[in-house]
Amino acid sequence: MLCVDARAEMPAYLAEELDQEVRFQLDAHLARCASCLAELEAFRETWATLGALPAPRPAPDLEARVLARATGGVFPVGLARLLQPLRVPLAALLAVLLSVGFSTLLPYEAAARLCREALEGFFVASRLSDVATAFPVGVLYAALPVLLMGLLTAGLNGRRPLVKGGWTAALFVLVLTPYALAVCWALPAAFIGSLLAGLTAGAFTGGLGGFWLGRRAAPAAASA
């Protein structure tokens, strides 16, 4: 065994992690090499000094500071810890309330009519019916609220934002569908079907996009 090999094995030697054959070779080398033996003794003293040092303890407020950084400083630490298990249903519920508010100010049928009238100047869309324009209305009335909730709750999203965005969209559609059916029950079935398809497409588009963009923006906000 060469000196360079012997010195490379010294940390493992002191930790008693060498197999028997390598340890035998190192012992034989130390018996005839005063320089490596002195190096080993220096290692041993350093090892003993390090072992006598007290074990490091994290600062008492370390957990609070880490959690505050993870939440981007938007929510108080206690509130963030409380809301984390509820982040998906909370975001879905707030998005539903916002969407219901939109439909109260401008009902689905009126929005579809306005959309059709706005598109009448285009040749391709000149013959669109309210049924056809119900789909983009549904997309808008779902994508915007869910997108906003994804951005506003970015500090609570944690990891896998796309999964949480998908679950939020699914809960949004599940809760909002009975409301949409209740307010549109007198409208043609084709209109209702087109509207529900738009709400579903918009919810998943807004959920995946909002949670993903919100999560990407959260580290930048935390470091600002």
C-alpha cells in the first residue's frame, strides 16, 4: 500500500468501516511508515475534538421561518398551517362563489347573446346561435375564477400544483353544475350541455394554468 492510498483510507480506518483485508494492509503500512503514522495520529486528535463538540440544534424559530418562506409571506404562519389541508376545497369554493357572482351580474343566456352579437361581424361566426356561444361563455365563467384562485393561493399550493389544480377544477365543476342546471332549467338542453362543457373545459384550463403559474411565482415572491 502506498502512502497516498493509506491516507485516503484513514477516515474509514478511524470510523472502523474498513474490511479486514484493507485494514491489515494499512496496519502493515503504518508499522513501517512514520510519516503516515503521524498523519493518522493527527487525524485521531481531530476526530476526538469533533466528537467532543455539542450536537448542533436548530434555531427555535426555524420551522416558522421556513414555513413563512414556503408560503411566500402572504399568509401568517399559523393560518397557513391551518389552511394547508383545506387548500383545494377552499380554492374550489371561492372560485364557485366568484363564478356565481359573475352569473348573477350577467346571466349565462345574456352573456351568450352578447357573445353572439359581438361575433356577428365575422363571416365565420355570422350564423352562430346562442347554443354555440354558450360554450365560450362557460369557459370564461369557469377559467377566470379558478385561475384567480390558483394565483391567489399560490403560497398554499405546495408541491404538485398541477395535481391540486386538477382536483380544484373537478370540485369546482361538481359544486357549480347543480347551480348552473337550476338557473338554466328552462333553456334548451343543447344550450345547457354546451354551457356545462364550457364550464368543465374552462375549470381545468384555469385550474392547471393558475396553480402552475402561481407556484412558479411563489419562490420569486418569497425571495423578494
